[in-house]
Amino acid sequence: MNFTPSNINRFLFFKLPSAWWSGVRLTAISTSRAEVGIKHKWFNQNPFKSLYFAAQAMAAELSTGALVMNQIKKSGKKVSMLVAECNATFTKKATGKIRFICEDGFIVEEGIAKTVFTGDGETFWLKAIGYDEKNDVVSEFNFKWTVKVKK
């Protein structure tokens, strides 16, 4: 699979349908950066009429996970990936269109290269920042990814 937004979004429909139905969509990806969008709607809101934290987490996680998947594909090896930890900070009510951006591709590239070279598992933290339509930060998520070459 080529790593284009349309292919990843198709992947979401079949493999992560809860994210797809919630409106999570990859909008851009490169080796160093991924951007995911989600729009606040009635089916992904909390009782306070803002984007439910779990919907934000799905979008934020995809912005980091797409970079990991892309780098694994580029390595040509079979590498397992798993989120081991995550934490988040919420700074503003998330309404309207929200963009989650991860610009930690260099960390992913280094981690995948290490696990491919050594065969040992690697862990690394990736940050996704959520912005509203005014470019204000609404939340920040940190995900601890573990990767290891499959035997």
C-alpha cells in the first residue's frame, strides 16, 4: 500500500471503523510530518458540546501512527508496532474543525532504523498537537510507541 491520505483513510474504514465513523481523516503525510483532521459533530461530542476526548485521541494517535507505518513500509521489513503509553493535556474546548499535527518523523526514522539494525525492540515518544480553526492549541497528546522486527 502506498502511503497517501486516500489509501490510509480507506484502511481506516476497514481496519479502524470507529475512527472512520467518528470523522478521523489523514489529510497529509510526508516522511517528517503527518496531519489528521476531525470535525466536531453530534456523534463525536461529549455532553459539553465539544469534541469527545476519545475522538481527539483517535485523531492524535493516527497522526503519530501513520508516520510509524510509513517508515516501517520504507524499511522493507516486517516490524510490529504498539502504543505502550499515552498522556494528554487539554487546553481549550475543541469545537469546529480540529487538526492534529505530528512533526516527529525524524524520531520514527531513527527508531525503525535501530530496531531493523539490532533486532531489538525500540521505544520512542511522539507528540501530536491539536489546533482549532483559529490555530489555537486545544490539546497535546504524547504516545510512547514500541517497535520490534518480527521474527
